[in-house]
Amino acid sequence: MIYDATEAAMLAGERVDDIPLLIAHLQQMGVPSLLDTHLNGFDRGARLSLGWLATLWLTHMLSQSDAKARSVQLWAAAHPETLRWCTGQEVLPGDVQDARLRDLLRLLSDDARWQAFEGALNRRLLERYQLDGAQVRVHHVEHNSWIIQPDGALQPSNGRGWRPGMLRVQVVQAEIEPYGLPLATWVSTARDSAGAAIELIERVQSYLPCAGVLYVGQELGTLQMRALVQAAGSVYLYHLPDTAGVLPPAPVIGGELEPLPVGDEAAGEPAPRGYEWREPLSASVYGHTVQWVERRLLVRSAEQARAAEEMLRQRLAQACAAVAALCERKRGKRRLRTLAALQRAVDDILELHEARGLLRLEYEERSVERMVRRYRGRPTTLRVEREILARAEVDEEAVAAAVRQLGWQVYITNMPQERLPLAVLPAPHTAASGFQRLSGRPLSLTPGAMQRDDQVIGLVRLLTIAQRALALLEVAVRQRLTDDAEVPASHERRLAPQHAGERLLDAFRDIVLVRGGSGAEAQITQLTPLQHRVLYLLALPPEVYRQSA
């Protein structure tokens, strides 16, 4: 018998929600089996293997259920039947106690074991989900300070001071784009991350042995990194955040010298869209000299130019208002009595608002007669005061010249022109790190539990598995939609991750497992058409919610 949601909620039972989906998804990824393989021999005779311990911990962490307990121990105690038919074994709260969680983190911190597991996991995922890994982003994780709240939730921290539960860690990741799927992660509790990106590139090359991988990201700014990519037969594309010292006086386009972009758009003169010039480079990689010619591309983003112009005009308006406020007469306000003092104050305003050379300034000095009334023994007198005024207005010609210089960006690459023409350069990447998606998740750890560096490193590595699980939910849906021709194949890579994984899990609410009494079979809430649709898109059979208890 199958109950509807209203009838099932009236009976004593367990809130199943997205637990079977997450466990089945992690099994598809191979998390329990691969961890058991690479952590074999460290179970200490426990009933629940380390692979299944990690799987249940991740399931509790990722579940979107609004009825779950804040710790995995209480959660396991509240779902004995659900976990038994999802895992095929009995799970007790003692199987997921704090000591076992810390042991798991310690084992995950071992570099040799982790890299062996990570390599096996990557090979399985690349094959199963048919990911080509054609574009890999290498970047620093935005936050290097996190804190475990008293309720066990993980939150980013500003890093100021120290208190129990604070985790300070350097994390550099290589992710497959556009999915945000972690491929390799470098973790250290030391402040120095020098060499991290080079180590990541070497590991990625072992996971993706095919040449021609495109590397992007902020870590490609060093010459050594780009030389390593060039030596491996791959390509890179790097957006220079600072163009100082990079632009030549006249970039080369097709072998001919062209002027820098100074076209007058306002006068109808077409402004150039971009320039390209080449720079010969050489560097030593593993004792061998690598030489190549780097393309440097100067292009203008119309969208960024518009945004920068808007900000510029806002700054100029604020500067004009601040200059006018200098000469206002107010009670208790100290007035500037000399022209030199007024000019110094105006210079400070121009410096603050970056408006130097963009405003026309006028200074006026005049005498003002003011009648001073009689007071006590002082007669009524006519006082002549000296008044100094300053006026500022926008210099439209100077602003127009400045606007023509906005929105220009420099990219450097070793890609041939036929693969990356000037017209198809991407916009700089500004997406948040995948770790932001785990903010607020329950870790089932107390603030005082993380006292050792190896536990912190192991926790970060466990969280990268959680990142993979969320990203692969989205990958599976996109691939099924593409296979069913609901999304054109040419658009599949344009679908940027929008945290759809969490919304997919949100669809599985109010699913209740009703325990059977006196040997009767347990029953579960009937799935809705939407839930059946989500399971289909994830390539999961409906039987994950129909297992016999």
C-alpha cells in the first residue's frame, strides 16, 4: 500500500526526503567503494566501513531536508529504517560517533592515500559522465578563514583574531568548467602557497593525459606556470588584472603597426575593437628551456566600458558636490580663509574621487559687507569680510577622452588564432568558489574538535567530495536534457552553474517512511510527477524510493 503525503504525515514514521537520492548519487560516483579500497585496513573492526561512514556524513551534510537533526549521530538515530534499506546494513548512532569522524579526517589528510583516491574518483567520473575536461580553471579559494559555529555549521570568517572553531587554511583548486567540478585540490594550513598551482597542473595532467587542455584562472599569471602548460602541449588564457608595463607603444596587428585605440566614437569615427601583438618568451621547465611566442590581446568590453563610465560620472558628481560644500556657510562650520587653503582642500577631494584633470575649477575672491548689530557696549557697525568661493563642473571633453580608455582588457594566450580569434574572447570570470555553496552546512563537529592540522586538511578534502556531488547533480541533468534534445548540444556548455543541485534536492520534501508493525512491510509516501521527473533526469531509477524495508 502507498500512502499520500497527508495520510503518511499522520502516522509515526521517518522523514526520508532526499536521503535515498543522495545515497544513490554518491554510490553512482563510487564514493563508498573507492574510499573502502584506498582506506582498506583502517576500519579497526568497525561494523560500518570508512567508505560508508563518509557517504552517510556527506548525505547528512548535503541534505536539504528542513527536518534533519544538526548532528549526524542524532540524524542516524532518527532514520534507522531509512538508512538500513538505503545502505543494506544496520546503522547505529555509535557507527558515526565523533571519534570515527576524526579518524576519517586524519586518513583523508594523508597525501598519498588522498591522491590515489582522487585519481581513481576522477577517472570514474570523467568516464561515467563523459566529461572532456577541455577547460580547467586554477584559482585560489576566496576565503582562507572559516569557523565552525557552536551548532556545528560551517561559516566563512573575516580571519580577524582567533577563537575556538576557526580554521585557517590555504586552498587552491583546479575545476572543470563550466561545471565547477573540482578536479584537484591543494590544501595547506601554512600561509605560503607558493608552488601550489604548479603541483596542481602536474596532477591535472596525470588525470587528463590528453594534450590541448585549456587552462584559465588567476594562478596563470607567473611565467613558470605558463611555461609548464606550454611544455605539456596544452594552452592557456589569462586575463591580466593590471596592464601596467604590458602595453607596447604600438601593438602589432598582422605584422603592421597600428596606433593605440583613440577613435572618437562621439564624432562618428569607428573605434577599434581590439589589438593583438606577440611576445617571444622562454623559461626553464625541469631543466629544459621552453620557448614559445605568446599572443597578447587588447580588447574592449562594451558592457564593462558602460559600467565604468557610470561609476566615473558618479564619482565626478560626488566631487562637484563636495567642492560646492566647502564654501557653504553653516553654523559651527569652520570656513577657509585663504585661497591656498581652499585649493589644498579641493586637491584632496580630486584625489579622493579620482577626478583630477576631469573637472574645470574656478576660484573667486570677493568682499562682502555684513551689518553687525549692536551688542552691549558695542555700536552697530558695517563689517567688510573677504569670501573665497570655488566652483567645479565636469569637463566633458576630458571625460570623453577618459571614457574612450575604459573597458580595455589584456589577455595573454598561446592559443593559435584559428582556435581563439580576437572576437570571441570570454569575459573575466567572477563566479564564487564552490565552497560558498557549503556555507551553513552542518559538519557534526564542535568548535573545539578541530585542534590538529591534519583534521583541518582532511575536512577540506571531504568538502571537495561534497562539491563534486552537487556539481554532478547539475551535470547529469544537463546531459539528460541534451540527450533528449530539450537543450541543443551547442548550448550545453553555455549553461553556467546556478546552484541547481540544491533546488533539485529541494523537490524531495515531505516524503515519509511509515514503519510497519507486527512484521508488516514499511510504506513510503508516493512520489509526485515532479520527483519522478527529477529522478529520470539524474539517471536514477524510481526503485531508490521503493526498496523493501
